[in-house]
Amino acid sequence: MKIAAATAAAITTAFGEAYIAALDMLFVQNNGEPPTSEEVAEAFKAKYLQLAGGR
């Protein structure tokens, strides 16, 4: 299966934006302390679904 470069770039961008937004939110909530891996995974999933339109 092949995907176009534009599709790959869009997916990579969406993942990156969701990850950065999740980390930013978690660091603010934790007063600058690093979040746990579980917190990151949960927040990333929620933020990605939000950015992807809830799909």
C-alpha cells in the first residue's frame, strides 16, 4: 500500500500538533512537572481525536 507524500505529511503534522498540544496542557496542569507516560498517552489520544473531528 502506498500513500502520497501529501497524505503522509498531513498525518505527521496532525500527530505532531496533537502531541505538542497534549504535552503543553499536561505541563501547565502539573505546574511544570513532567507528566507520566499514561497521562501523555491519554491526553494525546483525546487531543488527536479533537483535532481529527472526533473520528
